[in-house]
Amino acid sequence: MNRLLASAAALALIALVALVPASCSKLYIDGVVPADGGAEAGGCAGGQARCGDTCVSLGKDPAHCGACDRACASGDVCSLGACSPACAGELLACAGACVDPASDVAHCGGCAHACAAGEVCASGVCSDACPDGKVLCNGGCVAIAQNDLNCGGCGIVCSGGSTCSSGHCACSGGKKLCDGACVLVDDDDLNCGKCGNACPTGAGCAHGNCACTEDGYELCSGKCVEVEEDPSHCGSCGHQCGSGETCSGGQCY
């Protein structure tokens, strides 16, 4: 009986796997996949993701910029996983892709200067192996502690204005990295005081706190209410008028 149950379970698992499309892949933050490619990446090289039948670098591919099939408009380039009019920092635009000529094996030292099979790109020169202190990521030798395309690991792209510092994507100028973008949480209506804290309708963010923008309104239980007229918040939040009473001028009658 146990053997029959085990066989049935195995057949069910095989049938389930067969239903999953080969093109499906799990995309991580900023389109990053595990450094070893992982099962979700469809066996692609470190720092790449599978889009359909092709392994791509979402951080720089103008046809798959930041996500599969997200193509940049004509004249734009793919810079750190986002379509832009120009490349960020010291990245070089090569056929619509913003690459690091110091470590890009297809553009080593300059556009279209590809290294031979088996070679790696180290400091803009094709070489047999990476020097000490550099990590091999998709054919290029990078210092993952400060590389915006490979921050802390292969394919981890720093986007939204962040840069790589000590192997972590970080923002400057007092900003915080919220959902892939550097924002000033002191006055950001979608990230007020902290990432993900969105101010409700009728309220705005000031000094890291949500506050109603219209005179006579106060933020009560996550909503902007007119405390002069609201019987559930008459005069102040939570002050409820009795049964049959109305609120006028902030007083129950």
C-alpha cells in the first residue's frame, strides 16, 4: 500500500511540474536573481534572469530593462535596471545598454571589445583570471563591495539613485531606499516617516508625519474628518456624540 501511495504522489508531482511554463521565472528586487542563477532563473549564469528562452542582464538590457519584456524607448538606454536618457555615473552606453567597461566581458575597455572564450574582463583588460579581491560575475571581475551593478553579489543592482557602499545599496542626502527608489521620508506622501507608510486621501507628509491639508480637518483613525461637523469625532478625534445628537461647531447637540 505504501509503495502505491508513493508512486501516485510521484506521478502527481511530475504532472504538476509539466504544467509550469518553461519561461516562468521568479524575479527578485530590481530584477535580481540568486548569484548562482538558481532554479528560478532557469539555470542562467550568475546575475542573469531568464526571459523566455534567453538569459538576460535586467540591469542593462534595453529590451528587458528591470523586468522581462520591459523595453526602453528609442533613444533611451537601460541604466541600472531603469530606462533613462543617459547612463549613470561612469557606465558606458553600448548599443542601448549601460555597461561597466572595466568588467563587461562583451565590452571590455570599450564598446564591442569582447574577450575571447575562457577569458575574463579585469579592469578593462581581457585576462585569464580575476585578480585577488575581485569576484567573477558573468565573465567580469568586480569588486562587489562598491559595484552598482553587482553590489554584495552578482547581479544585485543598485537603482533609484542608490549607490553601492560596503556591499549594500544606500542612498545619500538623508534619503532612504524604499521599494527601489531613494526618497526623503520627511515629506514623501507614499513613505511618510518610514518606507511604505502612505498618507491617506486629503493628507500630506510634513516632517515625517501625515497631516490633513484642509483647515478644520484632523486625521482620525487613518482618515481626514471635519471635527466641527462629524458626530463620531466631534471637536476632537474619538469624541462621539450621543444617540440622536448632532455635531455643530465641534459641539454635540
